[in-house]
Amino acid sequence: QVQLVESGGGLVQLGGPLRLSCAASGSIFSINAMGWHRQAPGKQRELVAVIGSGSTINYADSVKGRFTISRDNAKNTVYLQMNSLKPEDTGAYYCNANIGLRYKDYWGQGTQVTVSS
């Protein structure tokens, strides 16, 4: 049993900062990678950022320079610091973790981020 719990979503003004957190709990031997996806209304779900166990990081082009992903391995937690937010950043943000020797994916329930203009 593995659970991912997101926090930090909400309503934020254009240009403002917001930090999302996701903590993994349960039967975890190792976390290979953790990341964030988002889905805006009327759009497909897309990768936002991912960080691997070796600190390899990938960002979507649309968030490069504005978002920063980080990871606290001791707490099994991943963070997404979002700066200079735009209305097009609005959407449901989902935490993802790839766990264990069998590389199994787990997902959080999502947290809503709304950027007001």
C-alpha cells in the first residue's frame, strides 16, 4: 500500500508564487523518480517536471525558468515551486512516483491550482 498526498494548491494571483508538496507513505523500499503532471480544462494531461533518484530533472518547455522541482529523500517528498504564474498554468496537478524494483507508478488524487487574471 502506497499513498501519495498532495498539498499546497489553491487560488493565486497572476505572477504570484505557489508551492506544491507531495508526500509518499506506505510500503516503500525505494523511490526511483517523482514528478508532477497537470491537466487544464479541455487539454490533455501533460508532464510538468520529474526528478529521478540520481537528481536528473526534466521540465516541460512551458515551465522552464519559472518552476523548480526538488526532492527530500528522507521524507519521501517532492516539491514544485511555481513562480511567475500565468492563467495557462491553471489546472489539476497530480503527483506521481515510480517506486521499487518493478518500477511501479503511483498517483495522487490531484490538487487544483487556479491562477486569476
